[in-house]
Amino acid sequence: MPRFRAIHTIELKPDIEGELFEDFMLREFLPAIRALPGCLGVELLKGYQGDLDGVAHAESDYGWLTLWESVEANNAAWSKEGIHHTPDQIQKVNSKLYHYAANYSLVGGFTISSTI
């Protein structure tokens, strides 16, 4: 069972179509993240923009959730000599992400407090 999750969000540049971004994420970016040691899964999320009263709209166009074995596994994948570092094997695909992004951020990492 994954013990750590990281959540990222992205707002697309105005000239980027969502379908092109989704294709990039599903074919290139997310598989590269999923291949990192300790990553157990990834999910692509599309910001809700519906019209149901009482349901909050997403502030971002998309998000993704990465599921990790542990905090230590996530930290090992994303650091080098104790400093944050983009893993060498995803540097190229990670740089492509910025082609699509007007704003990209890490919301944060979350550990499992409890399950029911």
C-alpha cells in the first residue's frame, strides 16, 4: 500500500489545448515518473469546472498524484546528495512540461495518517 503521495498542479498556457497536454502526460511524462524506483502509481486529474452548485471548481487546469512506497522512496528519487534534484532519467521529459505550463507547482507531499 502506498504510504506517501505527492500532488502537483498545472495551469496551461492560453494557446495549449487540453487534449495535447493530456496526450503528452499519458504517453511521455507520467510513464517516466511511474518508472522511478519506489513509485507505485500515478493519476492524471482534470480540474472540475462543472456547474453543480456547492461543488468547488478547481483553481488549476490539471493535476497529478504520484503514489510512493514511502517518504524515503520519494526522497531518494528526487534528491541527490541530500539536495532536491530532478532525476537524470526524466530531465528531458520534465523540461518538455514547461512548454505547456503557465504555472506549475507542487502542492505538497502527504503521508497516510489513517485509513478506514
